[in-house]
Amino acid sequence: MSATVTTTHGTAIHELDPAIHHAIDIQIDSLMGCLPNPKTLSAQERRDIIARYTAILEGNFIYWMTATLIAVQAEDAKPILLENLNDEVRGAHPAMLRRFAIAAHAFPTDTDTLAVTDGVTKVRLFLARLSATQSLAMMAFFEGFIQKYMTPFAQIAALQGSSEMEYTDVHDVCDIGHTDGLFRSLAAEMAVNPPAPGIDLYEGVALLRDLMARAIIPQSAAQA
């Protein structure tokens, strides 16, 4: 699972082991495959999905990316993560998400926040270990998933009567580049700071996948 480094005109080129990319893509596709058709959901289920997603993302994504930036050692990775954070902050993406939730009549309540708090805490404690490659793998999974999820997420909001789609429109486009950047960052980090033997590279991927499943898959669909 190691990255390779070649040199072209003196410039380091980091290549990610295709098996790593494939393993993360499988987790993205697996989660997408669990999603019910938005049209089959009740109004309450649609509202709960938007509220729980917002409860997770609005106050945590920038923290997740910042923790990952703190952890990395590869100099080639840091500008990529900083660019991602710059987009989030300058574009006020948390404000976009809040408008999205309010327009869909799905602003999170304490009940929504408590429904996902265990998973949120597990991800925070995981990131607190500052394991760079594991954190980068987790964030690559997340950006890849979000890019694919924006279409059904927008459909859910539209079915709730909302026309406020700036959040989904922006992330449907920008997260393509963000995902590619995170995979490149992971390759760069693995070249200089590979995980120790016995470390599960996908531990954070599994934690975040479980958290998002808790948020966006209604209990009725999960049991079907």
C-alpha cells in the first residue's frame, strides 16, 4: 500500500497505489448504494436527513480538514489542504449549508444533534491522534462521497419545497477537484510518512462512513 516516487525534470511525482484508491472508491459506492430513492421517503424522513447532515457538517468539516493539515508531514500535501480550507472559509460554506437546511425547514434541533453525537465524537477522537495517512484517507473518502451525494441531497431538499441549492450546486463541482487533491496528498504523505505495520489505513474511512450512514439512511431503509 505504498506510494511510489518518480522524478521528471527534477520534480517529485507521487503516485498512489491504485489498490488504495480502489478500496476507498468501493466504500463510497457502497454507501451510495444504500441510499433509498428520495421519492420513497416521507417528509419527516427527508427533513431528518437534512437536519442530521447539517448537524454533522456545519460545525465539523473545517475542524476535520484542519486536524488533517496539522497531522501531515509532506510539504507537497500542505498547500492542497490549505487550498481546500481557503475555499471553505472564503466561500462561507457553513453559511451555505445553514441556508440550505433552513430553506428546507430542516434546521437541526437538539434531537438531531444527539442522534449523531456518538459518531461525531468517535471521528473527533480519531483525528486527535494526528495520524496523517489515516486522516487523509478519511477525507479523500468523504470528499469523494459528498461529490456524488449532492444530486440526491438536492432532490431531497426540492421535495421539501426548497429552491435554495447553492450548497449542493457548489459542492457538486468543487469537490471533484478537492477529491483529486486529497488523493494526491495521500500519495505525497505515504511517500515520506507511510503508516506503521499493522495500522489500518481505512480506520477513519469506516468511522466516517458509519457516521454518514447514521445521518442519511433512514432507519426503515437500513432495516429493509
